[in-house]
Amino acid sequence: MPAKKVYKSIGLMSGTSADGVDAALVETDGEENIEFHGGLTLPYDETLRGLLLEASQHNLPTTELLRLEKQVTLHHAEAARALISRLGKVGDEASVLGFHGHTVRHLPQEDLTLQIGNPWLLNEAVGLPVVSDFRRRDMAKGGQGAPLVSMFHQALFAKEKGPTIVLNLGGVANITWLGENDDIIAGDTGPGCGLLDEWVQEMASMHHDVDGKLAQQGTVQQDLVEEALDRDFFRRPLPKSADRFDFDHVDVSGLSVEDGAATLCAITVQAIVRAVATMPAKPTSIWVTGGGVHHPVIMKLLLEHFSEVNSVDRRGFNPDTLEAECFAWLAVRHLRKLPLSIPETTGCREASTGGVLVD
């Protein structure tokens, strides 16, 4: 068989926490051949971060949204150029950008999603072809538009003795269940770190619960956990997806900052536990990626329910850039006309490629 074409691809990701842009470079054929070359995060300043959070929660005037999109795009371009410079010769050999953009709306129940970011401006600013708009074709085919990391997880853990689960803890949490014979089921489970981040920002003027110090001092209020999870979303089977702000009904406002943080951690973990319980077989291991992997209380609570819970860094993967690396990989799959989603991961009617190429 002839060798499959390999590309050096840069992925760019701006998560719902709006902390900054993650940029990472992989060399891949868009399948299981994946070599990692490193990544970085270019933080947003407070003004830009505030505007992104505002746009994600409220309906901005069109002109303001367009101005914000331009700012975000140029920040992505700066991140891409910084990574290319840092990686030297390997960076100079990059041939495509996978550009997720920043999600300001995700309404799967209405088949609507919007990620702001101008691929033409990014193309001009960096000088590389850009693959963007990853989610809307999936939604046009009846899918949820998310999660798109699941097939990447499957490629990374193809040789793992299963069943196993890859847990992505961003603003929203999602799981990829991997069984025998390439069986896969994926979906969002509920809040990740988004609610916790909002709580500590409001109550303690902190970006996030650093080292879990607040949650470690708090007591979980189980009645509020049960109340939070008593919603239709948590009863629906996977695949399913959610927006970070779909869980604004969760109310810990009557608690101390510490008890609120501990309770929000428990809500995140118990939603995961309930979703995992619906899988065809119990996982032998849980591999955790995303920002939540650094929160000791969340990791400790997971260990109370699962026998083996590890950060993906034990497999040599960077939990902070893995999602950016996923979109680098998805960009190559677009170039090779390979599916980005399948019915088992997003609920789409049929396996389909997606994305738009600007070159």
C-alpha cells in the first residue's frame, strides 16, 4: 500500500473559558499516525476576555460582534506566528491551520451554532491555508455539532485495552467511551469547569479555583447536587451536546464560596458518573484531559467512583493543548476528505467530513 500523505498542521483553539488561544503543531495523516511537536497558550487580556464572555451570554449588536471577531482572529494569528517562531524549522514546515474560532452560541436543539473568527483574515495574517467552520455540516446532517474531539481520542487510544473513557474537562465536560472492535460512544455529560470558574470569579475575584484551594475547604451540599441534576439534559442518552451556559439553573448562591466550589465540583463529577453508567460496559480506566485535570478535588472525586483515573500526560499527551492538537488533526482529515463526525459521536445521520478551506 502506498504511504498516506502526512501534513504538518497547526491547530488553534479558544475554549469557552475565554482564557486565551491554544496553538499546537502535529504531523499526521489524519488517522492514527500522529506526532506531536509542541504548543503554547497566548492569553487574552482582561478586556478581550470580558468581551468574549459578554458575547457568549448576551446578544451583542452586529457591529460590536464583527469588531470582536476581528480582534479574536488577530489574536489567533499572533498565537500561530508565535508557535511557528518557537518551533523553528518544524514550524516553518507547517502547511495548514485548523481554526476552530470562539463559540458564542451553541444551540443543538435548534440546529444552531456560531464560532466567530475570520478565516480569510487569518489566512492573510499567517500565510497558510485555513480550515474552519468545523461544526455546521454535522448539524445540517442532524448532528449535535459536538463533541468533535471523540474520533481524535479514538485515534490516540487505539491500542488501549478497553473499555476505556477519555474525559475532556473544559467549560463543558464530555466523554469518549471506547470499547472493543472500534466501538465508540461520545457526548457532553454536563458542566465541566465553567460553572466553577464563574463562581470563583464572582465570589473570590479569581480566574479559577487555583490548586482547588477553595473547594478543598468546602462541604458538598448533596441536596443542591440532586436538584441541579434533576433536568432532562442529564436523563438523555449520549450522543448529546450542550453550551456552557445551558447549566445556569444551577444555584449555589446561598452557600459560602468554599461550599459553593465543592458543590459545583460534585455536580460536574456526578453528571459524569451518571453518563458513564449508561455505557455498554464499565471502563477499566479513565484518561482525563482539559483544564479540569489540574483541579485536585475533581480528580479525587472521580477516584471515588472509578478505579483508575489518570491525566493524559501519563501517556505523553499535553492536557492543555490536546484540543488544539485535535483541530490540527481534523484539518488534515478535511484535506483528505475523511469524516470528522459519525452518528455515534454527534448523532448525525451519516459519517461526514466538514469544514471549509480558505487558501
